[in-house]
Amino acid sequence: MELNFLAVLVAAVVPMVLGFIWYGPMLFQNAWMRESGMTEEKMKGGNMAVIFGLSFVLSILLAFFTQFLTIHQFGALGMIGGEIETALPSYEAFMADYGNAFRTFKHGALHGAMAGIFLVFPIMATNGLFERKSWKLTFINAGYWTLCLTIMGAIVCGWV
């Protein structure tokens, strides 16, 4: 069991591409700007190279961690302390039988969606409540991250 860094890099591009569409004029740009208090003037401010560069680094971290949410075999690896060389023969037998079980795009998408709904949404909704943000903004942002995690989960889990 090893980490797939190419799948992580491809999955890390998802928030960038999806964000361009989701927060762009074809979907939620106007509603997001209105609900978040963003203006054209604010959008022009800021160092875009730094914003996009750090966003990509954070997307890599998210894609890397998404593997542990979607690939069940990492649980077996964790049970042996992560040291394959010192594992009992039962680990090798388990991996021979189940090493590729549930390693599909569909399964990864399911777990990514569940992470969005049951992890990201409650966090964002709680923040929104205390920040006095609208539910519309909460659903726009949580919907974006749920869709990102769904696609990212599909990529990192199904890319065997």
C-alpha cells in the first residue's frame, strides 16, 4: 500500500478548476459576491499569485488527506503501525484478499460526498451562524467543497 502522488496532484487541481466555474458568472458569482460582501474592487485587490499558489498548496494537503478518507486499506496499514516490513503474515494475507476492494471512482466519490456533507457542511454552517452569514452563502460554499471532495475522492480512490 503506497500513496499515489500523481492522483493527489490531479485531485488538487479540482478545487481550482471547479472554483473557476462555481464562483464564476455562469453559476454563483453574483449570489456569492452579494452574500459574502465581496465587491469588484475587493476582487482586484490582493496578490493573485500568492492567493492561487497557497490555494494550490492547500488543495494538495486536502487531496493527500482525502486518500485516508476514501481508501479503506489505509486502516489496515494503520493497524500494523505503518511498518509493512514488520507486519505479521496475516496482513499480507488480508491485503492479498482485499488489497483492491472498494478501490473504485464510485466508492471514492461516495466517501468524498459524505465528508462534504457530514464534515465540511457542519463546520461551515457553525462558522456561518457565529459570523451571522446567510444560509445561502453557507450552502454555496459548502456545496462547492462537497462537490470538490466528491470529485477528489473519486480520483484518489479510483486511480489504482
